[in-house]
Amino acid sequence: MRDDFPRYLAKELDAADPLAELRDRFVINDDNLIYLDGNSLGRLPAATPEFLSRLVRDGWGSDLVRSWPTWIDWGRRLGDRLAAHALGARPGEVVVSDSTSVNLYKLAGAALDANPGRSTILVDAEDFPTDRYILQGLARQRGLTLRTLPSDLDQGLQLDTLRAALDGDVALVVLSAVSYRCGALLDLAAINALARQAGAYVLWDLSHAAGAVPVRLTDSGADLAVGCTYKYLNGGPGAPAFLYVRRELQATLRQPIWGWFGQRDQFQMPADYEPAPDLDRFLVGTPPILSMAALDPALDVLAEAGIDQVRQKGQRLGELIVELADAWLTPYGFELASPRDPRRRGSHVSLRHPEALRISRALTEAGVVGDYRVPDRLRLGPAPLYTRFVDVWDALDRLRDIAERRVHERMPADLSRVT
Amino acid sequence: MRDDFPRYLAKELDAADPLAELRDRFVINDDNLIYLDGNSLGRLPAATPEFLSRLVRDGWGSDLVRSWPTWIDWGRRLGDRLAAHALGARPGEVVVSDSTSVNLYKLAGAALDANPGRSTILVDAEDFPTDRYILQGLARQRGLTLRTLPSDLDQGLQLDTLRAALDGDVALVVLSAVSYRCGALLDLAAINALARQAGAYVLWDLSHAAGAVPVRLTDSGADLAVGCTYKYLNGGPGAPAFLYVRRELQATLRQPIWGWFGQRDQFQMPADYEPAPDLDRFLVGTPPILSMAALDPALDVLAEAGIDQVRQKGQRLGELIVELADAWLTPYGFELASPRDPRRRGSHVSLRHPEALRISRALTEAGVVGDYRVPDRLRLGPAPLYTRFVDVWDALDRLRDIAERRVHERMPADLSRVT
């Protein structure tokens, strides 16, 4: 027991938490496990198994191909739900489709085609690798220049860095609203305005933001966005991603992968591709229905909580991590590797330690699942829908115990299959 | 009862069918429904609900992110199973990933990059629309020419047509092994040899072949292939597709969508994309695990049957359709719209009739699910793993009854949401 912040104070925070009872809406069958990796794979909503079971037995098993007239609208229907409950977009602006990487390729390709006189793409040098890789491929294919914006590993991209880089040759800027590593939350509205003034499109990756912070796509003037649904949105492993295209841009932007789901009259099957007049033109092929459907019951929980409440609790959980880390872990060489101001952070907090990989493994053995990120980061991702304040307290307590007893020194240091 | 081919003869064929008992390995809870649309969405294997339920509750619900070291290999593991049981490919040549359309884009892009001096793509004019659309997009993006090969609506592409078109400017030929409309089965080995001689790649779409005919990719000298898993492979609605790249080509071909699943050291996350040395380079992003996993129990049934047995039964089912259509339906204006020789056909048979759309609807109301294809085709797709000879007999009997009593004249003729 710590005297400086005794465990009962965390329990009091839970007692006062308006979202506390939503924890029962998730399958949690191991009370010893503290799961702080909802930013990697969100927990299973309690309603999902039965929902999927019905879909499999009735929709697939009994109704068979006759279910397709219903299924075919799900990408749009779930997109509209995401728009309403997580993304602050209008109906018809969000659709669930493909993977985040494929969606990034489609929308980045569309933006580049729409800005043909310019030859530079800007990306945060510290952005998630797949975003950089996708853009490297597009740049090479089209003979464009990909410029990486220097970015602080702990604080994220600074607005001045972007401002200085936004010259008249920039066609597209790709940024994560919340940094996957340090959790820095960018100012969408300010950046959208800057880019618009400079004549560039901004394509947002919302993977670590969606379901954690209220993303106000419409109000912030966002043009394009993609993101995954298996983190804070609890859609399940590899659940298909979403994409957002501002309504006013849909009729003019065209993406490079011309599949039948993007065709104007999909079932007339005309000889020549003509893109659908609306958001559908950003679709490609048949979506994976089971993986997509699982998002539906997950969104029920988010809708009930309300994204603003989720955000409030997320900030408080983060503040507790920071406070306890300052007090307990600093003596053992840990440093905060995220913005200190909770308004400038998403839901996860990163700590830096030279032995982060081995500490992460020791932590897993101690029943706390967080995750490790190269080179020396330990990420703790509380998910406000099901993480308790006492979970954070216990996790930090176990972390201190590991550091104190140097448990991590018995762990392997090889980097195989870290996810 | 028909005197020329009485129903008991169909029952005798079922009694002698070595695959007959496999029907019990599927969920079939409506004995009045005759399902001849396995070429659109295969039936639900009986083992799948419990398999998925375990995956959801244990893999996702309990093990959470710790399941990823297992899940991450599934695309390759299921690919190897497909290679062994359906596609005649070697281990490490097939992987499950994305949709058929996205895979087509990736592999067509890879082939075009590898054949830079040439500027023509050939495609069957009557191929499934999404294949044509994808290629139209690639051709426009790269300033190439897409030439459509004239093809017989009922007999499929003729080898001489292809031979005449294969000049020194052809970089890539895209063909369906089994035509989605008429079911014509092409000679893969002959076409691969022709194209190789002419210096062109062939990219096969196996959507209507996989699980219906033994596709011998390795022996036929195939370079590239894609296909879906929700038809004869029974992977479920929108189950992710597969792609095949001949082992000898993997180290040199590169595809255009550079995602982190295609990166050499995926979890080291280096700054610059470097493609994996093997088949993994054709992957992009996180796969939809639930939709992907459902393929596993489905392949158990196929493996038990053996693709050669499936093919034999498929041919006999098709012959029965042709024989009964000739005898019973010709008087009502139906014509066979598929090759008559069962060796030149996949598992489905198409019939032509000016009122095909309305007849298809009347047939559905009569408890027979087949499907309609523009402009005037009725497709009947028996699936040898669960379709009985008596099902075919009953379906054709009901079809004759509809034609005789002109039931279809009471059906709507609008083409909304036909799948």
C-alpha cells in the first residue's frame, strides 16, 4: 500500500464514475487481469457473441444469399453510427470498408489526383509505420516527394513545424489525430485551416482517436479521414476500417481501386466503370460481413456512454497514470513520454525506460497487459468504457514492484512477434 | 411426375453418391428450400458456429491481444490449406487477404510493373465487372491500353481469340478460370504456355473455380491468381479472398499498396518500407480475423471430400441439369447458355430465357434459390458438398411448372438490388 495515494482513493474515483456500470457490458472473466491494451485490441462486448451467433445461424445459415439486400447496406449504416457517436460527421460521410492501410491508399490516391499540379506529400516522421509505407509507395509510383516532418517522440508534431513546411507544392498532409506512440492529440481545426489556406488536403488517421476523444470532423473542417475499429471501438480483431470523405468533396474525388462496390449501378454491371455519385465510390469489393457486423453491438455501448463522457473519464484515467508514475516510478528511471497536459493527449499514456521491452514482459507476467513500442516505450491504454481507476492503481503498483525487485532482468530481450 | 426421367432415378443417383453423407456437415434447416446458389454464397458448415463462438469467447474475449501471435499466421496457414485442398499450389504460394478486387489490383499492379516495356492489358469482355473495372482504373492511372477480348456469352473465351491478341505489347492477361456467367472452364495450362511464350503474365480469377474444380496452379504453370472464398469454399459472407503468386516470382514482383503487413520486419517498424522476401509482401493491413477464421472448418469438409470427388459429382449434377432442361424446358423457350461438354464447364449451368429475371423471382417464391444475371440468364449452381441429385430434379420440375403455368408473368421486372 502506498501512503501518498492509497488504493481506496482509486476506489472512490470508481464509485463516483458515471460510466462504472458499463464495465458489465463487456466480457471480463479474469479478475486478476488488468487490461490496458484497449488501444490495441478492445475488449469483447457482452452482447457480441450472441449477436454474431444469430447472424451466423439465421443470416448466413438460414437466409443465405437472401440476406445480402440487408448486408449490403451495413457499411453505410455502421458508418453513419460511427459518424454520430464517435466522429462528429454527417450521415453519408463515413463508411466501413477494407483495412485502414487500404483506405489510406484509396483516399491519399484520391487527394493526389485532385491536386495534380503539386508534388509533395507531408507525413509525421513518427507516424505509425503503415501510414508512412503506404505514402512511400504512392510517392514512388507517381514520382512525388514524400517529406517527413520532424516530430517530438514524446510531444508529437508541433504546429509550427507543419506551418513552416506547408509551401505551395504540398498536395497532401497525412497525420494521426492521436499519435500511436506518445498519445499526443493534434488540433484538427487549426491544422485543417492551415492546410486549406495552403491549398493542401489533410488526410487524418483516427485509429487511436476514434472512440477515445470526440473527433469533430465536420466542425473542424476535415476533408478526409480513415481509422480502425478494433481499438477503442471494440469491433473485434481485424474488424474492417472506416473512411470519411467530406460531403462536398465526394462528387469530385476519385480513388484508384475501381471495384464493383464503387460502381454507380453495381448490379446492372455496365461495361465501363463509372463511380457512384456519393460515398460509395470509395468502396471496392465485398466486405467481410461477420467481422463488420461485430461493430454494431460495440457501438451500442459507446452510444450509451456518450463520447464526451468517455473523453472525460479517459482524461482522468490518464492523469492518474501520470500522477502515480511521477510519484512511484521516477526513482526507477521511468520518464513520462507523453504530453503532460491531458487536453493534449488521447486516452493512452507512454512511459520511457531503457528496459521497456523487458519491463513490458515482466508486466504481462504480473497480469497487466499494456504494450511495448520500439525503441523504449511502454504504452498504457486505459479504455474508459471498461477500465477502472483501481485497475490503473494496481497496474502502476505492479509496475513499481517490478522495478523495485528488478524482475524484468530475468526476461528475454529479443523482439520477436511483438504486436 | 415425369415419365422420361422419373424422380426415383435422381434418388438412386443420391444413394450411389460417395459424398452424400457430407450434406449433414452443413446447417440445412429448411427441407423445402432448394439452394442452387452455392456459387454466390456457400452454405454454413455445421462446425462453423461453434468454431466461431469459441474464437470469439476464448480468443478475443479471454486471451485478447495475446491471441495475435496465433492470428497473425492464419492468412498463411489458411492459404496453405487452400493450396493443398483446392488450388494445387505449393506451401507458401497462397495467402488469404483483403477482397478479390483489392487482390486483383495488387497483383495486376505487380505484373504491370514487372513488364514495363509493354502497354496492353487483355481482359475477357464478358468477365465479371469488378475485374474489368479494376483494370480500367489501372490502365487509366498508368496510361496503358485495356483491350477486351470478344467472348461468347454461352461458350466463354476461345483460345484462338486469345492467341490472335497476344502480341509483343501485351503485359498482362486477366481471365476467369470459370466464367461467372456461363460457367465455361478455360484450359489453364494451354493459356499459361501461350502467354509465357508471348512474354505476358496471366492473372487468374478463380472465384468460380476454387472448391468446384481442381485448379492445378503449379502444374499448369500459373504465375498469379486471386479468388474469393465465400462461394464453393463456404467461408461465409464476404470472407476475405486469397491470392497466389508463383514461388519463383515472389522475390521480384512488388505490389503497389505498401502496408505494414507486407514489410520485411513488421514489428521492428523501420522508417522505410522494404518488402518481405516472400509471399508476405503481397499483404497490406490487419486482416478481419472472424471472417477469415470461418474458412478453417469449411476447408475440413472439402479436405474430407477431396476436390477430385467434388469435381466428379459436380459434373454429374451439371449433366442432370442439362438433360432435364433439354427435355422439359426447351418447349418453353429455354436454351442452354453454357458449354454442353461437362469437361468444359465449372459447377454451375446457365439457362437463357427472355423472361429470366421474372422467372428467377418466381423460382425463388417456389422455394428454389438460383440467381439471375443480366441480361437474360438464370444461373443454377449446385454445390457438390451439399446439393443432392434430387434437389436438381425438384428444381427443374418447379421451373417447368412455372413456365407451364406462366407464373413468372405475375412477378415484377425491375432490377433493384439483385445480388
